[in-house]
Amino acid sequence: MRAARFATILLIAALQGLVAVGQLSPPPPPPPPEPVYCLDFDGINDYLLLPTVENVYGVAMWVKISSIQPQTTYYIIDARYGTPEGYFGNGVHGNIWQYLYADGYQVPVAWDSLAAHVDSWVHLHFEASETFSDNINVMSRVVGGDATNPLGCLKGRLASVYLWGRVVPAEEVAQIARGGDGEDKYEYDHQTQLLVYFSLEEGEGSDTYDITEQAEQPGQLVNGPTWVLENPVWPGWHPPYTTETLYLLDARYGDIEGYFSNRCSPSLPPIFPQMLHSRPSLPCTLASIGGSPDHTQLRAPYK
């Protein structure tokens, strides 16, 4: 009984101390996710060569692009054996790519949209205007990526790659991006037209396998990209997907176009055409803010 009364007194004293402070102490942060395998590419001569896949509409991946590149020209994907416009690199891209999503947000189809996310993990989704069939090069171009002609390789890390046989709605792209690399491994049935999914979790060897078991051949790790352990989802700014309109700022009492939100209409753009970070000017979207935690400035063309 005496011990119980003593414990009660201690509890009351502790609660009084918390009340005096004015708030309860926050709970400890959750433990970091368990690391998983991914591939590290040196940007010199290594790349991933996927097996031939028919009727591709979309290419998606979790990737971390390095801000320091050994080459002057580098490509993230190249499908020019299947379609002459199926490439995407720094400063150059084919006309087949009609939409690009970064972390679930639609962004301009341009390398600058990728550069807004360098040195951090980002979910990218490239959507084509028509289907094509190809054994896609990832992290290089089709005519490069070998020891004698390495130009075109991209330095960075890759956590997964998957191909779609249909146009994926923007809402679904966003939901996949918000779900990280996915504990369910995107267990879609064949009706959803997920053509292949390379989770890149083997941890060893020079082949990687489609976990949907639809690809007849494995993907090839050419010239030895390195298996490394890392958490593939960057623990930074990843807001949950929402159908609501969220505003960063609103000055419409002074100017009818003086707002900035996650749903700026392309037909009615706000007055802020530029977004300036500590790095060069970026597309004026919330995805650009999400790609960089550093100083951000919105610039209007007039006062």
C-alpha cells in the first residue's frame, strides 16, 4: 500500500510538472525504415539493360540522381531501338514523352524537372504518347554505356524499375509515389497491365528479375553497378496525396492571379513564373519546393 501511494505521488508530481511546462513532451520519432538493396551506378560505363517488353506506355522508377556527374551528356532512359523518340537525357529528350511526374506531381517534360531532385530519392513516371516495344537502357543511352564509348551514363542510385502497358491516371501515379517503394511490391493483377516490375533486391549477381514473372529474360547489370544497402525513400518533404487544393500563399485581394497552390491551372497560371532556390531557376510548382529544403524565393514579373 505504501509503495502504491508513493507511485501515485510520483505520477501526480510528474503531471504537475508537465502542466507547469504547458504541454506534454512529444513522443520519440519512429525508428528509420529497414535498409534495402539498391544499385549504385558510377556514371562511367555501367547501366541496367532491361529485357525486351512489348507495348510499353509508361516507365517508372525510384532513383537518386547524383549532383556530380562524370560525363557531360547523360541519359536516364533510352528506348531508341524500339522508338526513335524514346530517350530522355540532360538537355535532350524524345518527343514520345508527353507527361512526366516527379513524386506524384506532374512537372514539365524537361531535365530541369529531374534536376530539382538531385541527391535525394524521387519517384519518376514517364508516360509516352503511344506504345512501343524495346529492351530499355536505364542510366545510359543505347549507343553508349560500354568501356570503349562510355558517354551517356548517369551517376546515381536505382531502387526499382517498372513498366506499364496503359496510361496510368495522375491520381494513381500520386498514390504510388506516396506509398514509397511499397511493401506490397505493386501486386497488381494482369488486368492492371503492369508489364514488369524489377524490385532490384537481389543484393548480388549481374542479373535482376521481374517479380511479376512476366518477363521471359532477366535484366542485365552491365559493367558492374554495385549492390548497396540504403533506404530508397528519402526521409524529407513527402506530403500525403490529397484531392484538396492546398495554398502556400494567396494575395488575390491585391492581384487576381497572386496565388500559389498544388493545383495551379495551366490555363490560368499564377503571376509567379519563376521559382528560385540556391540552385538555378526551377519550374514554378510545389514539386520544385518538395525537391529542395533550402532557401526558396518566388519571383513575380511585376509588383
